[in-house]
Amino acid sequence: MRSAPFTLLLSAFLCAAGCSDSGDGDGGETTGTGGATGGTTSGGTTSGTPSGATTGSGETSASSGATTGSGDPTSASNGATSGSGGGATTGSGAGGDGAGGSDGTGGGASARVPAASASTLREAGEKANPPLLIGAAISGGGLGNNDYKRVAAAEHNYVTAENEMKWDALEPSAGNFSWGSADNIVNWARQNNMKVKGHTLVWHSQLPGWMSSMTGKANVEAAMRRHITQVMGHFKDRLDHWDVVNEAVQTDSDTGVGNPRMRPTVFYNQIGESYIDLAFQIAREQDPKAKLYYNDYSIDARNDKVEFVYNMVKGMVDRGVPIDGVGFQMHIGPPNNEAGGADVAANMKRFTDLGLEVLISEMDINRCGGVVTAEEQLTYYHDIVAACFKEPKCTAVTFWGINDGRSWLNGWSGALCNGQSSQSLLFNDQYGKKETYNRVMNALLGK
């Protein structure tokens, strides 16, 4: 193991000075252009081909058409993904969501009990008590490959579309919506008893030009209201989880260090910070039962960004804004930071203490440029997933892709891969299980 990165040293210093618990993270979603995964980005989750992407942060957007989604309100096979909730620490619920929460996490749960054994990640998550959703970002291009579909359905019960549910894909021109690619994802997911998280309603990146250049508070507010209402209305009763606002905060570096502030998006510039509250309020009006999340990168570390986001989210909770949880993207490695399991656990607890759920929403750990060693990658995968598993209010772990060959990181220069494999996921190019898979399975089985 190499010496601790600067952000971790800074973490230790901040803790010595009395910093609050938080977690370590890395890059969020940004947009990009192409690459082996069907989409590249700069800084986190990749986004397809849009221009004008701002700071590197995150989600992948593939350039190909339909991706997968799920959104069937029922649980994964045999109904085991939904627990009985209602304060029970265990309770695995059959067929539907538990009374204590849509994913069966329940109020007041004190521990998650692992399955005695499991042959897939999905089974390990479903048999845990309360259950844990195991997710993957799915691309439309990937669904054209039989091995991809086989592994995706066998190992996961939760889907996030890489690009097909972002603004430029769904509303390419004002008021005109294109549903085909996203519907294909949702239909595939429902056929395989998978839930879908809608991703994402309000984000600075992958906006069509007509939206990103809009001026006037009333105009932007009306466009945002129409988009949220139409998109959620179209998928209502099929999707009950949504990333409402994505990456609203930025810092001077993708590691979350330096001058945290609101990102100067068309929404912030024209409406002000209240656009976040407004987006959640519109979403709640559209679907009173849906789980509504704020999603960001580099908020899983002890750094400047997580302090800002924590205070922002706490303010939302205090004001009664209808937010249900926070997604930690968890892109680890260049150009983002590294997160140890203990920091992630402490940071998750801060947000769950606000009464919120947390979830790992876009996890990958890349080895580009030799910055993260092979052994560190294995340790991070185990310890971070274990941190979520041990926290009953951590409701899902989503990996940002299926296999190394389709990772968005391969074709993005910011990740230092230079066209080579990022070696960042759980399956190799032939869809064989890697040691990273084994470490994640151990974490899910309490080992």
C-alpha cells in the first residue's frame, strides 16, 4: 500500500480539529463523447456526447439508444428484495415493499443480518435482512449482448439507465418527449423483476441546447416543472425511485477539496438556490409515494464538499423539503479521491441521523495510471460495500457498469487510462467474475 493520499491526510487533520463525521468519495457524473462503454464523461459517471459539460463529475451517459431501467414496483424474484420494515431489524417481506419503507429497510432497524450463503450478488442482497438492492448502470448498447443481459439480470435487481433517462435523451426539443429508449430499459427490467431508479431529473450536464441557454426565472422554472411532471408522469407506477437533483455543488477539485459552492447551472443562475427545494416539491406533487434522492460525487469523504452538502441537505430536512435520501456516487480513483470504509461508514451515519436513506449509486474503482493499487482496490471494494451493508438505512449498492470492457473510464482521458482498460468493475471482458466480485460477495455475506 502506498502512502496515504493528500485528502486522507487532510481528513486526519480535520478530525483532529473536531470535524464532523463524513465519508470519502470521488468523481461524479459528467459528460463525454464516446468510448468503449458507449459514453464517456469527465469526472465520475459518464455522460454521452453532450457538449458544454461542466466540471468533471460523474455519471456515464452512453451514446447508444435504449438502456435498461426497471421500475417494477414489486421486488426482485420471489419478492425477497422488499423487507417487512416497520422497525424490525430483520423481516424479509414477501412480494411487496415492507410497511416501514419501500425497500423494506424499516424504521429503527439496528443491524442487517447477512444470508447464510448465496450464489449471486442479487441473491445475497435479497436474502439479507433487511434486504439490500444490488444495482448496475445499464446501457442500451449493452442490452444487445446476450452475455451482458445474462449477467446483468442474474446478479442485480436494481437498474439505473446510463443515459436514456437524462434530459437531452427524453426531451430533446422543448415540450417534445422521446420515450422509446427509456421504455425499452424499463420493460427489460420489469421482465427480470428488477427495480429502476430514474436518473436524473435536474442536472447541469446533458441538457439540450435550448434548455442550457434559457434565460428568465419564470421560463426556467416552467421548463423544469414541465420536465419533471411529464417524465415522472410517464413512468409513474413503474418507477418509484428518482434522482431528483444531481451534482448541484462543486469545489475547486474533483476530490471535493477547496471552495465548496453552488454550481453555476442554468437552474441556479436563473432561479437561485431555491431551485433544489422546488424540484423536490414538484417531484413529490407528481408522485407522493416515490423515493426522492439527491445524488453527488465526492461526498463520501471527509472534505469541504461533504460539509457543504450535509448542511444543504440538513437545511432541506429542517424546512420540510420532501427528500428521502442521498446517493453517494462512489467513483474511486483518478481524477477523484479515495474513500476508506471507516470514513464512508461515518459519513453515511451523518445523513441517516437526519432520518434519510443513503445509497451507493455509481460505484467503480479504477486502477488507471497506477494510482490505486490492485490490493487497495480490493480493500476499498470490500470495506465500502461492508459499510453500506452494516447500515440498515443504506438501501442499495449500484455499480457503474457490468464489465471492464464497457466501462466509461476506458475512453476518458481524465481517468489516465489512455484507452486501456480501467480494470474498474466486477467482471472481466469475457464476463468472468474477478477477485473484486469475490470481495464484494464477502462483504454482503458479512465476511
